[in-house]
Amino acid sequence: MSDRLSFYYRMTSGIRITVRPSYLRERSNPLLGQFVFAYHIRIENVGDQAAQLRTRRWLIHDEAVGDTVVEGEGVVGEQPHLLPGQIHEYRSFCVLKAPNGWMEGTYRFVRDDGSSFLAVIPRFTLAAEPRTDTVL
């Protein structure tokens, strides 16, 4: 796994989203156009109202094939309900055909009073590092 500790964050309506991506060299196969990236997501309710994450929408940009939109319910099978001060964390992955790309998106939250809002997932870079055993 990468030693880089890059992270990205964004706050929307009292929800802070932090993303830490990494390149998984040991799971990738550049000769076959398979570049595997993991990303760790931390969702914090720093506001004063509870909210439940209901849906997600990702825009994934792969320099080899362009953009893909992925939408669905919750995150990794969960729809966490966050009280003020609570945190939800998860890890997922993405496979690109190119060594570089990016992801960004939104989570739709619903408050206990029924109001909803979109929390922005900041754009984060996916970049495979050059292999140290390769001469360019």
C-alpha cells in the first residue's frame, strides 16, 4: 500500500467528509490495465442535528475510459444514522484501466425532521506511483 497520507475533506450542513485514497500496488496489474485504489471515508456529524445517510452518487473519472456514475442506497450496505458528534467510517475500492483518475460525489442525508440535503464528497485524486524497479 502507498505510504502517502494525502487526504481531502469537505463540510456541508454540519457533515464533514474526509477521504484518504491509496494505490494498492500489490493488487494491481498494470500490464492488464488494472490499477486498484482503496479509499477510506470518515463521515462526521459536527452539526447540532441528527442525520441519516440514505443514498450515494459517485462520479469516477478514469483517464482511459472517461466518466462513470455509480448510484445506490447507503454505503457498503449501511445507512448510518449519525447523532451530533458521531462518526461513521468505511473503506472501499475502485479499479481503473489507467494509472490516473479521480472520484467525487454526494451523499443524500435525511434529518429527523424529514428535511434532506446533499453532503459533498470532495474530489480526490487516484494516482498510481511509478514502480521503483522500472526504468523509464
